[in-house]
Amino acid sequence: MTMSDIAAQFAARQYKLTSQREAIVRVLLENETEHLTVEDIYLKMKPYHPNLGMATIYRTLDLLSELHIVEKMNFGDGPARYDLRGGGQGHMHHHLICEDCGELTEIKEDWLAELEARLEREYGFLVTDHRLDFKGRFKTCERHDCRSARTGRQVG
Amino acid sequence: MTMSDIAAQFAARQYKLTSQREAIVRVLLENETEHLTVEDIYLKMKPYHPNLGMATIYRTLDLLSELHIVEKMNFGDGPARYDLRGGGQGHMHHHLICEDCGELTEIKEDWLAELEARLEREYGFLVTDHRLDFKGRFKTCERHDCRSARTGRQVG
DNA sequence: ATGCATGCAAAACCTTTGCACCGGA
DNA sequence: TCCGGTGCAAAGGTTTTGCATGCAT
């Protein structure tokens, strides 16, 4: 996903790619592997765009979601997180969420094609997108044996 | 899942099963196939427990989540929804979310065992729970051809 | 008496909205 | 000029928290 791809999508729908919107997209592109919150974006932009308010970020992210450029994720603890969708393949979002350290890891593979075919056959349901989250623990997690000491951080 | 199962789990952790908590559990048991919000529960209980406030429901649901008796789900639109976990098998939560009508259907089968085994082999990640949501459309959905008329309801 | 649980209200938190202003076609 | 976009502040909805009271051991 490049800036000019995104510019083309804006143009196709007659949305304006203003300097604010472009700056927000740039932050997303520069942090492609992260799952940023609105506040994350706000703070990263503040030095360069001190007047840009969170409302504009919310509005821009809604727009980008509508265009399927970003995906909005809400894990139910704290604020929603946003993520550029992967290159061509479109939908697929799988996460490993460690219950010890809270780490959120994205699985880059699409393992669900056959399940989707089965849903269509057996439920008459045409899948356009999915999200799969696993909770558990990394064997190598440094906090593996600290479970009882945890404060109540919600990881899912 | 029966009330006495739940009572046993409370006792095992030295939590008190007060009349308020029992009433909340009863509402969940009586609506086992629904995905209730705190407000849903509050309104259902109001006639019988007019003094019971939402704070108690929040606190009780947190407790029930911690005991893995209910699952908290947040789809990012509106309030969180809560659901009794299925009988013995423990974790498994798969949903079909229709983008036309917003209907939320639960899939009652556990299709992910082999994926979980693969995650352990390839990522060193021990899965304790997962959630799988599919967005799409039921072929039979009555609103199938009304997409352009939709207001912006968020279904995922 | 001690400590957990409750009820109420206030606060906190995240997000959306209203409205005046700005800037490009 | 027109219209979408922005900035700020206020409102909205959901959830958490503080604190006094209540209840059971």
C-alpha cells in the first residue's frame, strides 16, 4: 500500500486528500507493523501539526475504514486500534494475544479459506472479512510465571 | 452450565454468591442464547431488583469473566456484550455478523483445533482461548439488496 | 469487629457532534 | 460563492471509582 494507491482511492470517491489526511496516512505508513490508537497518532503528529485535533484523526480514520484502507480493531480494553490493511489480498486479521505480557502479535497467513468455503455451503453465509484472535501464552514469554502477580490488565 | 456449577466456582475462590450475583447469573442462564449488554441485564432485573445498580452488574460480570463463566465481547460499536460460555468444552466463540442486517449468529462448532496445534508448533504459542468473527452476508438476508440505503451502522 | 459487597453519584474515558471558520474549486 | 474539511469545545455513551452503608462471618 503506497501513498499514491491511497490518493487514487480518495480521488475515485471524490474525497479530498488534504494535508492533514495525508499526514495521518503517512504516520500509518511509517508504522505499518503497529496497531496504533488515535492518541498514538495524535502524539506522533503533534510536533509537526500542533493544531491537528483528535476529532480530525477520528474522522479521517472513519474515512479510511470506509475505504477499507485501514482496519479498526477493538479489543475491549481501552481505545480502538487501527492498522493498514495488507497489500493486495484484502482481508485477513489474525492475532496472538499473550495473557501474560499483553503482547499483540499479528499472524501474517491466511488459514481460513477452507472454513469460509464451508460457511457458505453450510450456513449460506458469504464471508467478506474475518478476524481471528487467539489468547494464550508464548512459551518464551518472560512473564510466563508471573500470572498471579499481574494486576488486572484486560487482554481480550 | 448450571447454577450449582457456578456456585461451586464461587466457593472455590472464596467469592460470595450474594443474592444480587445470583440474580445476575439467573438472567444469564435464562438468556443463554443471547449476547446481553449490561443495560439488557439491568432492565430485565429492574422489576425484581429495583435497587440493583449497573455498577454491581459491571462488577459481577468482571468477576464472572475472571472465572471464565462468561465471555466479554466488544464489537466496537456500542456497549460490550456478555455470554455464558458453553458447557464443558470451555473456549470457542465464533460469530457470523451480517453486514446488511447486523445479525449476530453464533457458530456452535469448534473448527480450530488443528490451527491451534499449528500455532504451538510454529509460534511457540499455547492457546487458551480464541475468538473468530466473520463479516459478510447471509444469502437469505432480507436486506440483501439494500446496502446502499444503509446508514452507517458499524457491525464490526 | 472485620472485611467483602453494594448503591449511589461522580469521575474518567473514549468517541461523536455542533458550529464557526477556512480554503480550494 | 459553494461546499467539504478542520478546529475547538461541548456533549454523548460506556465503564470505573470513591465512599458511606450494609451484611455476613
